[in-house]
Amino acid sequence: MGAERDLIPALYQGASIRYPVRMDANQPGIPIKPYFLRAYYDWIVDNGWTPFLLVDATGDDVAVPREHVRNGQIVLNVTPRAVRNLEMDNEAVTFSTRFGGVAQKVYLPVRSILAIYPEESGQALSFPPEPAPGATDKSSEEKRPDESLLRPAPAAAPKADGDDDDRPSPVPGKGRPALRIVKD
């Protein structure tokens, strides 16, 4: 039974589902990580929740607004109303969005994505850090995802009817698309 347990595709640990270290880029065949990303993203969106990506922004090929990077990581809201032209293929996640009202293109190699989670539940699907091609290998402890970034945002106090809210409307297609920086 011990050997079979090692083959389980995801392990539940507290509020996070961890991607097993055994399933890495050194295994033959197409990597499974992009399939997990797409499936979990679809599940989050199908539930009407807000998907966030935790990204290792230290790679030279990661295109994100550097002014929003904290401790080498950035958290991105990738809800359909906040991004345009979202593409999630086996190599990268790409989309266009606005940061501070300025349109920008975002390019995230799949290996740079450390976790995906819904804001509402915080149930993260997290992945082990993967070094950039040609990069010197840093200890996995140095590159571990900042678990504090995976906590759901605190619930807002109920607002009276007619109050203006800066958050995107929960109804798809309504309201202004926006990305929100999640801070600890």
C-alpha cells in the first residue's frame, strides 16, 4: 500500500492540496502540472469563485509588473472578468490585464506557478518550485511558496444598497474588471 500511496496525484494537507514532488519535469511524457492548473482553474470558475495564481516572479522570462512583486512572488487575480485573452497551454499562462489602469501583457511559464487557489475558500493546489532552465539550483526551502499568501481574503462587511464598492461585481459581465493585490 505504501508504494500506491506515492502515486496519488494530490495530497490533502490542511487547506492546501500539494502536488507530489515525484511528478516532476524529469519524468517522461507531457508534464501533468498544466493539466492540474487548467482543471483546478475550471473548477474554481465553475463554482463562481475568484481564481488566484501565486507566481515565482524571479525568472527572467516571467513578464509581470515588477512593482507588485513581493519577496520574489506575486499573486494574480485571473478571474475571467479581470483578464483578457487568457490562454493556459502546456508551456505558459498568458493574458492581458490592467494594473493601475495601464494595460499590460502577462507571461507566466508553467514552471513559475507555485499555486492556484480560490479566494473564497483558500483551498490551494500548490506545486514544488521548479528552477528556470539554465538557472543555478537554489534550495527548495528558499523558493517555497509563501503560505501566508494562500489565505483567503477577509470577508468584507455587508454594504447598504447603493453603496459603491471597488471590488468587481460577482455577476459575470457586469462591473469593471480589476486585479487586486493580496497582501499579508
